[in-house]
Amino acid sequence: MSIFERYLTVWVGLCIVAGIALGHVMPAVFQAVGAAEIAKVNLPVAVLIWLMVIPMLLKIDFTALGQIGRHWRGIGVTLLINWAIKPFSMAALGWFFVGWLFRPYLPADQIDSYIAGLIILAAAPCTAMVFVWSNLTKGEPHFTLSQVALNDAIMVVAFAPIVGLLLGLSAITVPWGTLVLSVGLYIVIPVIIAQLVRRSLLASGGQAALDRLLGVLGLVSLIALLTTLVLLFGFQGEQILAQPAVIALLAVPILIQVYLNSGLAYLLNRLAGEEHCVAGPSALIGASNFFELAVAAAISLFGFHSGAALATVVGVLVEVPVMLSVVWIVNRSKGWYERGAVRPEAMPRLSRE
């Protein structure tokens, strides 16, 4: 993990301070950025999101989809958590904590927007940082790669319906046109561009050429993320200063969903008889959030000033420390996991008769 990735929470904290200060000193600049829109798509943010997302998608080898049968139990558990449990559990946590328990302490006009941001945050699993977490748990690299490739393929078609369904259940108006446009702009087109560039580089210069480009774009991606956060906090500064506890309150459901879903994935893998080297990355992928996409979608759907945008940024703020804590738990519990794991050969077989 690079120094920038390791201290992501510190950089986000600095972006909060810089964004609030710059928003106060240069409000006209932020207003101009916020007004640079075409068809409800903010052009500066669109460029920044592409600079964030495309380097991550360059790492994805969709030919790895051919390997999903090697660890089908872990794949099945992770898919269950990512697409059938996590988005809905986050929505439920948002309804409970933000919509009811914390309601008296939050601005009334932003309650629905905060819930929307939490839903968007949990609607797609992480694409990039999970490779770091997998490595830290000595995870099976082929499983991690094939699982991420499969998740990305599913995300292209599932992100919009899941977000639309859960926003609708939350009685939040769903701007379907903008939602579908966001999927095309921030998922489909970047996937196509990344895969074309990847294939071209591998054909002309091999893996070394791709690795060199990824080394450069990794820093570009982080700078784009931090710039986006400065813009967001420039718009959100007054609200944060008025109610600084908002960030802490929004972090509660995010933290709970990470530990809930990572723990559930870990236990289900143990019951299914998967190896620890698969269960670790499965738990981390199951709990992860594609926060770059979430930030972009929240801005597109609800705007810079929205509670939805702020909620997704809180996800960025807690990402590294909470995921490192899950890594620690996975590594410390390896002995317990392997002592009680159900062995595949001991599991009942289906009769062929």
C-alpha cells in the first residue's frame, strides 16, 4: 500500500479543512464550478471521476471470469453479500439511524438526501482498493481478480435498478434519466475505454507497459479524488460548520454495515468450507464500497450541496481505517477459522440418481 493509500483518511481530513477554507475565501470560484453543467452533468466533476475510475478499471482482466468455477463457494457467498444483502442492509440501517434515531440531531431538510447517499454508497462493491486488502490477508489472487471482474460486469446492469428500487422504497424521487446517464457516463464508457487501452498496451508493450501506465495513473487517480473532495467540502462548508456532528452520525451506519457484511461473508465462507485465503478477500470485497462511483452518482443525482454527496464522502473518510481493522480481524482469526471450517470432502454430496 502506498503512503497515499495508507494515509487516505489524513488526506481526506486535509481536504475537509482546505475545502471549507477555500469555499469561504473564494465562493465565486466554487459557484462557477457548480454551474458548469450540461444535461445535469457537472463537467469538471465528470473529468475528475474519469481520472479516478479509469485507472482502476485498467487493472481488471475480464478474461479472469473464466476462473470463477475454481472457488465457486467463495464467489457465491460474495455475490450474495454484494448484491442481495449489502445494498438492502445499508438502506435499512439508513432508515433506522438517519431516518429515526438520529433524526432530531440532523437538518430536517436533508434527512432523505442523507439516506439516498448511504444507499448509493452501498450499491456497488469496490474495484481497486480490494486488491490491497486481499494482499494484506494473503488472499488468493486469482479469486480476487475473478470476483472483481464479475462484480464489475454485474455493476453495469445492476447499479441503476438497485439504486432506483431502494430510493423508491425510501419515498425519494428517482431521477431515472440522470441515473441511467450516470451509469453510462461513469461505468459503461470508462469500462470500454479502460479495456481498449488495456488491450492495446498489452498487445504493444506487454504487462510492463501496462504496469508503467498504472504507476503514473495511480497518483493521478488519487489527486483527482482529493480535488473532488475539496470541491465537495467547499460547497458543504457552511453546513458542516453549523453541525459538525453530522459526519460522525453518518459514519455510524456505514461502520455497522462494514462489520456486519464482512462478518457475515467470513462466517458463510467458513460454513461453506472455503479456504481462508478465499474467505479473507471475500469478506473484504463483500463489505467494500465503490466510493468513487458513489460520489459521482450522488453529485449527478442530487448536486454538490446535497446531503447525499456528503454521505458518500463520509464513506471515503472511514474507508481505510475500517477496512484495515477488518484485515486485522481476518488475519488474527485465521487459526479459529481453519479449526472449525467445514471441509468440502466432508460436505454432503448430491445424489446423481
